[in-house]
Amino acid sequence: MSADPRRSLPRTDVILGDARLRAATGRLGTAVVKNAVVTALAEARSGALPIDGIADRAHDLLPALATEMRAVINATGVVLHTNLGRAPLSAAAVEAMVAAAGYVDVEFDLADGSRARRGRGVLSALRAAVPGAEQALAVNNGAAALLLAVTTLASGREVVISRGEMVEIGDNFRLPDLMTVTGAVIREVGTTNRTSLSDYARAVGPETGCVVKIHPSNFLITGFTSSVGVAELATLGVPVIADVGSGLLLPDQLLPDEPDVAGSLGAGADVVTCSGDKLLGGPQTGLIFGRADLVERMRAHPLARALRCDKLTLAALEATLRGPRTPTSESLHADPQRLRQRCDLLAAALGAQVVPSQGTVGGGGAPGVPLPGWAVALDSALAAALRTGPTPVVGRVSGGHLLLDLRCVPPADDERLRDAVLLALGPPAAQRIP
Ligand SMILES: *Cc1c(COP(=O)(O)O)cnc(C)c1O
């Protein structure tokens, strides 16, 4: 071409007239499509693209969704990976969310046309899931549940808590800071490694709003230690809040040291708080279970309005509670034999090795529990290409290898994972142009 190609560049709106780009505008919005066209035009201006290729290129540049968040294949072996959004939702929860995305009777009684209690379906599902709880409440996350519970019971009074439980849960979320913003005065008792019932008994008095028992979920203290269980705390004569964190509603044999909501209530806790997007496998929520009078005070507290869940979350939570087994549970209880078979197939397709791999619960939970499984070992230099490919894959780098642990990969994604790795590997050496 001898003429200056920039002279004859079409205008943006001419390119936007392309039928596929017009359809994409309806799906993704004008700004997103325009961005793609502007990028394609810039490539044409620089001479990297022929003018008749601009619309095609813009179409290729379009994102799949009108959000920058990308769906990721979690091949880390970490079931509740906080950076990857913790629990993946079940198909039932996703469908419920999609249905709730439009107008929905979240706070409306269709029978008589009047206002109704918000999210009553979730509340009955929560009570059905934990029959020992008189009442339940869902809020924005686990931290919000504890914040609301302590503020309601102890603001302007004292909250008694063991020094061994003044912990950082993760990413700068520190229990002492949370307690301080409730407006309660913290009465620390005992020492880092040992606290006894008499320590609590000495601190409890007329100013006590509640005793808080935190499950230190992300570390272990071993050796010369002692702590006071919920059953003993319940003898102190003041409300006991147990923060069990992980969201295990009922005991799980796989996680014998993880306290569960039903067990903590049974032991005498007045209120139990936990997260909804850890072991429960639901959307980000904080759950509060316990005595009807106390939970009712929390629901009526002005802070509850600021911490309430949106309709999408309520829909997903209810479907998680009532619906089929969650992906989180599937991953936790994955059969090692079956994982091995899937790894063998993947490794054969990639010409790679299968190695033993220890998965973990993650999400700051069950730090001492290994989840034995298998992984496909690749060159660690592939990690970046896999993360940034069209199907982002996040593995675990260990001992100079990139491990792809299939524990958290739904079997239906095995072929997508294989294709993503093949793409990252590039054409076989023999076909590469030197
Ligand atoms: C995870 C956790 C929290 C915080 O819950 P979020 O849902 O992350 O806000 C609080 N307490 C304990 C014991 C936890 O494990």
C-alpha cells in the first residue's frame, strides 16, 4: 500500500454499524463496544491491521461479559480460596439468583398484597437447617454478624473475651478492632495460651454485656494450653456469643476440630455467628442463630439495616440451604481415587507427570487438616500464561513446579482445563517456526 492508510480510516460510528457489534451493544453496553472499536482503530492506524479487518478485530476484542471480573478455574487445591471468591455457588443457587434478579417478592406478600418480612424463606430454611436454633438472621458477612451481635448485647457495656482469642482472622481483620467499634469495653481475660473458667468468672459482673468465644480458625496453639468451652461459659449467667467462623452447621467427620453451629447451641451458647461462604458453601453472608429474644433485638437494631443482605444473596443462600450438595462439599469430600483417574487423563493429554498433592480447606479454616489428592505437575514458567489466557487457570507453585490440583475443578471443566494448558504450551516444538 502506497497511500497513507490513516487517511482512509472509517469513523467509529461506521464501524459500530456492523451487525455483530450492534448486537453486542445490546448485550454489553455502548461504552464497552466503543472501547473495542477504538482499540481496533488504533491498531489499524499504526498499520498493524488492514482497514477491512477493523470490525472483526473489534468483535474479537469484546469481553464475554459487561464486567471485568473473570471466571477462573481454581486448580490450587484450596477449597475456600478467599482471593478467588471463596465458595463457588451450586447450580441451584445460581438459578435462584438469576430468578431473583428481576422484581421479586423478597419483602412482599403475594397473597394479600401487603409488605412482608424480608427474606422469610431464608429464615425458615436456616431454622430448618439448625432445628436447635430458636431464631436466625442473615447479614452481609461473618464480621457483620459478630459486629451486630456484640453491638446489640454489649455496646456501652463490657465484652469479656480470652486473650487467646484476640486474633487476626485474615487480611487485617482483627477481632480487637472489631470489638472496639461496637462501643463495648473489652475485658480481656487469661493469657495467650491458657484461660480458665475462674478468669472469666472474676471478670463477669453487672457491667458485662456478653462473653464472646472466638474459634481461632486459622492457626493452632499446641503444648501447654487450655481454653474454656461453651458449656462452661454458659454457666456464668451472662449471654454467650460463640463465633464459629467456618459455617459448619452440623458436625463433619472430615473436620473433627471444627466447631459447628448446632453443637455450640447445644452446649449452651445463646448466640452463634458464622460465615455463609465458607464450609456452608453459599454466598457471602454472616449467619446468626440463637435465642429468639436476642436475635430479635439484633434484627431490630439500626445497624441491622446497614448490614442487611440484598435479594440476590438471600435467594442464593436459601437455595444453598435447601438445594443439592454444594460444590464446596463435593471438593472437600472428593474421592482421591477419582481425582487420580482425572489427573492421569489430563497428564496423558499433556505429556506430564501426576504427583501427590495436599489440598487445604482454606478460607482461614481447619489449618491442620490436609486433604490428600493428586495434581498434574507442569513447568512453573507456565503459571503466568495460564493465569492470563482466555480461560484463566490458577494453579499452585510448589518445589519449582506448577501443580494443577483437580480437587476444586468441576469434572465438567476437565476438557476446558486441558485446552487452556495446551494453548499456554503453544504449538509442539516440531511445528514451531524457528
Ligand atoms: C472467617 C471468620 C470470620 C469473618 O467472617 P467473614 O465472612 O470473612 O466476614 C469471623 N470469625 C471467624 C472465627 C472466622 O473464621
